[in-house]
Amino acid sequence: MHKSTIKVDVLLDPNKIPEQINWQATDSSADMMQKAKALSIAFWDGADRTALRIDLWTKDMMVDEMGDFYYQMLMGMADSLKRATNQQDLSDDMKNFAKEFFEKFKEILIKEQG
């Protein structure tokens, strides 16, 4: 059996707010730790049928980057749903929602900046 490890280091300020997120995976092509401004990890507990989520972002994660991040996560979840369930229609629905979400997000940013 092959073992793959993902290591995440989070550097916190004195108030325990993330300043830096670094990650490394044993099966990655990158040899060194990689920097990230945000992470979102979900674990499924089959016994309790609940999801445990960990969402972190650094102080320098910009609001527009957060919109991009969520848009890409939603699109990725739609692709994963399709691969896991073969439900093309549901995957398409999720992608359509992601596109609508992102358009609304951009509209809000424009209003707030203008």
C-alpha cells in the first residue's frame, strides 16, 4: 500500500491569526514547501454523517482573491461530484451557481469600490 502525506504549517501572529500558510505533499512535483494565502479542507465522518471543515486565510488575502478562491472551489467541487456520482446535471447546476455567485461577487466589489 502506498502512503501519501500532506503537511500544512500555519504561522500565527500573537492573536492566533494566520500570517503564513505553507504546505507540502509527498506526491507533489514541488520539492519545497509551497506558500498559500488560504486553505479549505473538508473531512467526511461516515459514522456521524457530518463534515468537518477547516477554513483559514492569511491577513494579506484580499477580498477579490477570496471571491476567486470560492469560485474555483465551487467549480472544483462540481467536477468532483461528477467524477464521484456521474451526475452531469447536478454538476452543471453547481457550475451555473458558481458562475452566478462570481458575477454577483464582482458586482458587489464594483459597488463597494465606486
